[in-house]
Amino acid sequence: MKFQRIGAPGAERPVLLDGEQAYDLSPLTHDIDGTFLAAEGLSAAATALAQGRLTPLDITGERIGAPIARPQAVWCIGMNYAAHAAESGAEPPSTPVLFFKAPNTVIGPYDDVPIPRGSERTDWEVELAVVIGRRARYLDSPADSMEYVAGYTISNDVSERRFQLEESGGQWSKGKCCEGFNPLGPALIPATELDPGNLRLRSFVNGEPRQDSSTADLIFDVPYLIWHLSRYSVLEPGDLINTGTPEGVALSGRFPYLRPDDVVELEIEGIGRTRQRFRAESA
């Protein structure tokens, strides 16, 4: 069972996928958002499907949007794989490195990504993304964290490295918040259907392999990250956590940075595959 949002940007409608068949979720919710998730909406949708109360849909040819409505916060963890920290010229962190992306960076998993004006070093990053399902504050331990997860999806934490590292003033957000810099999808997989502890994640540029790792290599795993963040702020339903990227990005010096018409594909087992074409910024 998977959840998607289908339709034109700003007019997506929620659907449930059971195998290859899509079902209309609009009788249950207007969107897959924090309100729906906090009300145990994923479970309610599964029950409605089992009871035959959902109408089948033909979504052939429809655009697939981000699987959650615009989150109120996009929490991002930096250098959370030791090999990626090394290729970035840094020691593995002793505590999670946190930065933010603007919520309006979130786009669909197959949407084009504009390369910013003045960009010389636009880079890709495949990441396991966690969607929060319940309000989390001051959790007692990482053992409590999984009760607060709605599900998982794939994030491309696109970065402009010159903006991030040379023009940042010490913060990373200038290189992380450009238009379209967080493709997300293709579906939300309920937490009950996926173990995030050992998932293979890969990226490709123009069909050539780049990243190939496992979430088993995370320095700080999903339960720890949720517990840790809850000590410093309140996680709200619908919030997105990008958990970090493995080695194999252009920042390593082993691969060229992205140019117009390059195609990036991302894959995480159990979730699916996404594809974005990068284009020159035109407006």
C-alpha cells in the first residue's frame, strides 16, 4: 500500500495505491497533510480499502506530485554517512548537523529542477526522507521515536555547493533553498510497511551510477534523529526529515556537477525510483 498526490502543481488530489490500482481518497481527506496524518489517516484509508469503500481511479498519464502537502518544516541532517563526511573534507560529526530547507523547495518526483542563476556547482543527494505523523516534543528516548513516524519516501537534497560553502556566511541554507531543490516521492510508504534500518539507496546521473549505499551506514539512525530533534524543537505532523546522503556526490571531485539537460535518478528499495531533468533557469 502506497500513498500519492496526483495532478497539476497546487491542485493535487490524494490517492491510495494497492498494487497497480489507484483509489480515490477524497471522501476521506482533501489532501495528505499533517491534519490527515495526525488523525491516523493512513490507517483509516487502509480500513476503507479493506471494506470496499474506496472508488478505483485511472491515473494513467497524470502528473505525480510530492506525496505530502507542503510541510511546515523541512529538517535536514548533514554529513550523516561517514564516507560522505570524508569526501566533503570533514570528520564524522559527534552530534547531528542540522540545517533547514524552505518548504517551497518541495516539488514532485519527476518535475524539472531549475539550475539557479550563477550556479557553477549544482549537486545531487539521494536521501531517505521521514514524514512525521504525530506531534513530538521532548521524547524520553530513541525507543519512543517510531511511534511518531507516518512513513517514508525519497528525497533529492539538491545543493549548490558554491552558494552553500563559499557564500554562506557560515550557514548552508543559501545553497539548499533554491527553487525546486527538494524533489520528493514517488510515494509515501506507511511506517508499518517498511523498516528504515537497512535500505539500499542509489543515485544515477545520465544513467551512470553515482551513489550506492545503505541506511545501515547512517551515523545517526532514524530513531535517534527524531529523539534528538525533539529535544530542541517540536516536530509537527507532516514535517519532513531528510536523513543525510551517502558518498558519491559531485562535491567529492570524482564527478562533474550538473548541467542543463542532465537527468538524475534516485532509488531506495521498498519505496521506488524518481527522475528529474535539470534545466537552465529561464525566468
